Amino acid sequence: MKKFIIAFAIAAFSLGIVTQASDLIIESKSQSYSEDENRIKFNGDVKVTVDELKVVGDSADVNMDKNQKLDTATFYDKPYAYEIKKNKKREVKANILKVSLITKIVRAEGDTQSVVFDGKVPIVVINSDVQEYNTNTNVMTATGNVTMKYKDIDTFSDKAIIKMDKNGDLKTLELIGNGQIKQKANDSYADRFFYDSATQIITATGNTTSNVTNNDGKKLILKSNMQEFMQNKNTFSASGNVRVWYDDYYAIGPKINVYPGADGKPNDVFFIGRSSITQGVRTIYADKIKMKLKPKDFHAEGNTRTVIKNIGSNDSESSGSSGMTLGL
């Protein structure tokens, strides 16, 4: 997860439209100006250049404001925008592309796809219905069936918001609505994911579920109201109606902390607060429980109580009683 977040931010958003004054160059087969509409129209092999940003399309128009200054350039019929800096290239494809020359906002609408290349290799691919880049605030917002792919990591959400600093480095990343992060056999689900680069913590809230498959193929399933993953320590915690499934273990509690084993996979699960762990017909209640995945065992302490269900019954017609008695 850490490599994905950092590389995604640097690659995808260190290439932005500059905000200082720049020359706008527009080439096309024909140009016309409508005074009634206060608009310049361009048709046929339209090519637009603003510094290192280039936009190519079949047709475009540029609105003028009341002071006859260029306002918004709109490109139609699946335009293609790209920018190259050093060995990095970012391209954006959409049905319609709008570039505000005043607010410095770029809006791509309809089957929108952004791709970042390192050389000729695509390293980040973002698909959504709409993507909007605000170069003043360094915020990129994608909405509608948002998917992001970096190497073997895929994310899915209804909306994504990425905030950058002045240098183009990631500040925060937020996935909102039906969020999912998937990497190989591991995946996590939540209503909202939030990553803060300053703390290096990923927070998942709302119907959170994490599925982790260990090297032996056994799966750890964790459900809770909230989960946090600390990247710099490779540990995570969960709180609020925590439920854990592993092999034949089922444990519940108010809060847990999870620490990795030598292989980097979750291994030691500490339950804090009154919790329980069930294995088969046996359930143990305690104030603290430590569950270990390899080798599989657990330790309970603090007001421990064990309940074993259905140990058998003693139906005796002659005595007219059932269950375990002293024969009295």
C-alpha cells in the first residue's frame, strides 16, 4: 500500500498545468468568431498549446468574457490532452474537455481516462465519468465509477479526491463511496478511505472489511466500524464491533491491534477490552486475548470464563431428570 500511494502521487500529479501567465497557441483548418455568442470557433485538426500542455481534437470553441478576455476553451469529439516533462508523460482522454483559462481548472467529461507513463510504460491509469483538476489548489477530483490502477494494485470508488502540495507531492488521498483497495489476493472495503502522507496512516471508516491471505493460503477476515493501517510500522488497528475470522477461530471485541510476523503478514492479534474467542463448541471470554496465527494459538487473561456447548445430556426416564447431577 505504501509504495502505491507514494508512487501514484508523484507520477500522476507532479505534472500539472502551470498557473503563471502563458501564451495560448491555437492551430486549426478554420477559425471563426461569433459576436452574438462572443465565442471563437475552431474546426479541423485543432491543436492547442499552453506551455508544455497540448490538446488535440476535431473541434473546439473559446468563450470570451465581457472584457473580451479568453474564458473557457471547450474541446469536443473525444479530444486528447497530453504533457511531457523529462521522461514522464501524462495524457487525458474524454468525450469533452474544458479548460478554464481564468480559474485554471481542467474538466474532462465522459469516459474519462488519465494515464501516466514512465518512458513508454503506463504506471498509473485512472478511469471515471468525470475528472477535474484545479491547478490553483492542486486538487484532482474524479467522480462516477472511479478506478485507479498502479502495477498490481487496483482501487474502486464512487469518488476520489487527491490533494497535492506546491511541489506536486501527495498530501491526502480520499476514496468516497463503495471504496475498495485490491492487491493480488488481499482486498479491503469501506465507505471511505483516507490517506494522510504526513502521518502515513490509511484510515477506513464505515462497513470496513479486510481480507488478507497468508502464504499458506489461509485467510484472515476482519470486519469493524473503523480500521487504521500504519505504513511506517506495518501494523493496523480496528475498533467498533470488531469481528475476526481465521481458520476455525471466530473472535469478537471492542478493539484490536495487529502486528506482522517475519513474513510481513498479520500474525499477532491483540484484543483490548472484554472480548471472546470461539473454537468449535468452546468459547472463552476475557478482558484481554492474544491470538497468534503462526503457530496458531491464543492466550486469554483477566476474568476469564469458558463456555462449552452441548457437552451431552443425561436423559433418564427413571429419575425423570436430565443433565449432569450428583444423583440426588
